[in-house]
Amino acid sequence: MVRLMINGRSVEVPEGASVLEAARKAGVYVPALCYHPNLEPAGTCRLCLVDILRNNPSRGKKVASCATPAAEGMVVLTNTPELKDHVRSQIAMQRYRHPDRCQTCAANGQCEFQDLVGRYDVPPPPFVKPRVKPSLEKDGRAHANDRTSPALDLDFEMCVLCLRCVRACSELQGMDILGVVARGNEEVVAPVYNLDMKETECISCGACVASCPVAAITEKDALQDVQDLLENNIDYARLEEQELVPPQEEVSQSTKNTVSAGPVQFGEDDALEKKLNDLRKYVSVVQTAPAVRITISEAFGLPPGATTPGQLVTVLKMLGFDYVFDTNFTADLTILEEGNELLQRIANGGPFPMFTSCCPGWINMVEKVYPDLIPHVSSCKSPQQMFGSIAKSYFAQKIGRHPSEVKVVSIMPCVAKKDEASRENFRTEAGGRDVDYVLTTRELARLIKMHRPKISFQTLPDSKYDSPLGKSSGAALLFGTTGGVMEAALRTAYAVTAPPGGGSMPRLNFEEVRGLNGIREATVDLHGTALQVAIAHQGSNLRELVDKIRAGTAPPYHFVEMMACRGGCIGGAGNPKDAVDTELLQKRFAAVYKGDADLPLRTSHENSEILQLYDDFLGKPLGHKSHELLHTHYTA
Ligand code: HC1
Ligand code: SF4
């Protein structure tokens, strides 16, 4: 540990911590835009400059506190009049390039640049000259945005050049899709080689989105579509046909008199509600991913897991969804399908390893970077897509609606799920897209705040998920964290491989696959069969593990779980993004395991609604109907 003094406050930090981190620990505010707890320090925004009066490594000069290690005995000043002037002039320079669109901006109220402008009271410039992507030979125009990705949008005007996205893509994900294009006043962050996003190998993981302090890179907005679904769901063209619209002259007459003078009065005609209900174009169905119930609370200033899944259901009902179902239900279904696929591969001798298929960032990586691995990836659709298929077939049938009349919305902690839902092979002629709209957890929080600005989430009553796609196990909840799909599969594999007649204790906890190390491996004894497994999370670790497997230097794994975000879905790029450091990730992680331990049902194969689904509709795992609805293929 080293002890130093910052603005007169004494603080102790571990060796290697930066002066900036020491200041934050001491409760001293230091402005910064390029700093992010998960990235290597860059020192480029120059906002975090400090004076070091004693033990200054650069002999009296001001230093970037994010890139300067704290040292024993340092005496630091962060807020002198000179430093304040410096910060104000840096922000004023950025403000000259930043459009004044705060009220309609996706980051409004959550924007680090907006916070700085407010905090330092920087007035608007006389005029604004926003950044644009310089002219391209393709069409000879300068571009203000790139909306060609299926998952995210780039708005070059908004960029504050902190380069956090560039570093996240490279350092965390090992992808190097983004870079600084052009120089000087023309400088802008964009896909390298002047490509459009859709032409790159971008895997839609959203690490760039999660690290952006403003709204220069955002998830593709689905809020307007979902609001339209919830609020504008009447087939107005059929109003007249149903004799619910008075002739034009009667309308004007009725408005001249009293509201109740119209030909149809609410409450007086029981058939009216039914008629109006029949005019509703769609039944709206929403599914909530495992990680969402853990992290949604953070958007309301609460710790992870502080609100209950039942409160999440209540708020979704308040927003107007007809049915609130659970992606955890189809996570259980995935275990039955994927588990059987693994057993089938064991019986047939491979191909091994079999990789999980639920993370769309990973699937994109396979298709774009490692197409030779395609035969190794499980053919199971992700739980999100299995849900869409089942909702538009089994459930639509149950409620007597055509698949096209059921609209499916997902709430996901993930940016790449938007990309996944838009894939061509995840749609049918009858029902259109299996999943119509995907909202990130952040977008859901915005939707809730727009419609219920004063909501006290934590005090809402609990509601139950609807049936029959709402029951789930603790194993399904584990999907939300790295190692969780593996542990859920192991619980079921352990149970189904038990010798006939019992005799062995059920096993629920597989500590050997838990943790936050980037790559983990274990050998699990399934009643005499040794199953070799591995788990990786975060793009750079996926690449490291794949390189070893392809080079033949990895052990002969049977089953490998891959998640593109650090921590798995609880670290997904669609979660609330304030200060997602290791400490917060560990709290989310603990909330998942507590949620699992508290549930009465812990294993997927014991989920009675899943068993019912097989009995009533699917037949058996890997059966004909399963193949049609729950499995897919990948293309290079
Ligand atoms: Fe995930 Fe999954 S766990 S991918 O991490 O398999 O997004 O939460 O919904 O589909 O179930 C994400 C989370 C999620 C799927 C499931
Ligand atoms: Fe890079 Fe992921 Fe962003 Fe694509 S989505 S640019 S791969 S960080």
C-alpha cells in the first residue's frame, strides 16, 4: 500500500493504483473523459491534470492523474484556479464540436460530457461545428452517422474523442474494428479503412457502446417501435366497419355538446370493450432475460438484485404488455435440447469440443473470424430466439391468434441480441421475425422513466410471470453469468447420467466452473464419465482459447461455454453502464447465485411447464418439431 495526500486528505491505495484512482477513493472529484476502470489509461483527454507538490515524477510539470501511479508521500492538488481554467477551456473546445441536441439524445441525463458542461458551467459557443466522417470516395459526401450495423449506430457528431470505444474494441474484445479516421479538425472515430460498420468484422458485442461516455455509439433504438406497439395498437381502419365511428356530422355535434353525447359511451355498452379489444392488431408479449432482473435496479439508483423479478413483471404490466413471460423458461428448454445434443455427440464421437450457441457476439465471431469452427457450435437457437419461435407457434395456437398477430419484445442485457433477432433465418413467412423488437435493459429503464417518471420501483408489489412460458429454474437464472450455462447443463447431465435405481446424491453446485477468471477449465465426474469442460468470457479471452484449440494445444474439451462480454450477460453491454468495474460485477455475480439458491426449483429438467411443452407440442428433445423450431444453422 502507498499513502499520499490529495487536497489535504490522506488516502491509502494499493501499489500500482493511479493518482486518479487514489483521488476517487479519497472522495476527491477529478474530471476525466478518457478514463474507464476496465481500460488501460490513455491520458489523452487532459482533463485529469493535477499538480504534484512533493514526489512529482515529472519534476514540477502538471501530470495526467489517470496515467500517473500513486507514490508514497505524494502531495497532490487537483482543483487549483489554474487547473479549473484549464478544464473549462478543454470542455469549451469540445463543446464547440458537440451538437446541442441534449433533450432528444439517448444519453440525456446519463451523459458524462453533459455532466462536465454543467459542473464547470461552460456556456454555449457562438456556433457549433460538429464532427462528421470526412468525405468518402464511395459517394463523395461527409457523413454524420453510420447506421449500417444491425445492432448499433454511430453518430460522429457526438464524438468527444476520448477513444474509449477504440480501446474497448481492441483491449477487451481483441477486434480492432474502430480507429481514428483523419487528423486535426477532421479527426473522428469510425470503422477503420473508411468502411461502413456492416462491411467490418464487428461482432455487435457493444463493448464500444458500453464504454462511450456520450451517445456517439449507441444501441440501435427500438423504443419508438415498442411505444408504438403498446400505445397505437388499434386497427383504426376497421373502426367504421365495427360501427364504432359516428358519421362526421355527429362527431362535430357531439363535441359541440358534451363528451357523453357521442353514439357510443364507455361503460354503458358491455359489447364495446370486446369490440375494441377485437380491433387491437396485436397481442404484445414480452420476455425478460436472466440478467435483466439483476441489473435493472441499478438504473434506479439501487444495488444489483435490489428489486425482485415480481416487481419487474409489475412494471412491464404497467407499461401495457399483455403477457409477461420469461427467457429463463427457454433457458431451461435450451438445457434439454443442448444437453441431448451433447449426449448425442458423445455417442457419435464428436465433433468436439461442442461450443455453446446462446451468445450472439460469439456466434458472430465464429461466422466472421473462425468459420472452420461452425460444425463445433451447438445447433440450438439461443433462449431468446427459442422463446420467439415458441411464442409464435405454441402460444399463438393456445390463445387462438395467428402468429403474425403476436408481437414479441425482448428485454436483454445485450446489444448483440438486436443483431441476432434480425437474422434472416430467425423469421417465418407466417409470423415475420420470431422476435420483433429487442430493448436493452437501459432502454427499458428509459421507457419506464418516460412513462412513470416518479416511479418507486422498489416499493411496487410483486406480480407473477404469466403461464405457460413463465416458469423457470435456478439453473436458468445462472445463464446470466459466466459459467452459468455450463453449470445448468452439468446439473441436468449429472441427474440424467445417475445409475438407475438412484443411490447417488443429486448434485447442484459445481464450484469448479464458477468465477471471474477469463478462461477456466475443469474435469467433472458424471458417474464414471469424465467430462472435460472450459469456459471463457470477454472477446479477447474467447480468441485466446480458440487459438489454443485450433493450434491443438488445449486439452480435449467436450463442452465449452463462450460469452463475449466480461462476466457473461451480467456484464453485457446493454446493462446500466455507470462504473461497471470489477466490484460491481462481483455484486451482480453474487446476486445471481443468491437468486438461484433461493429458488425452490433448481434444475431445468424438473421444470413442469417445460415437460408440459414437450407433452403437448414438441414431442421430445431433438425431435422433428424441435429441429424445426428450436435449432438453426450458421453461415460463413
Ligand atoms: Fe443472456 Fe441468454 S443468458 S444470452 O447471457 O442464453 O442477453 O441475461 O437472455 O438468449 O436465457 C443475454 C442474459 C439471455 C439468451 C438466456
Ligand atoms: Fe468492436 Fe464490439 Fe463495438 Fe463491434 S460492437 S466495434 S466488435 S466493440
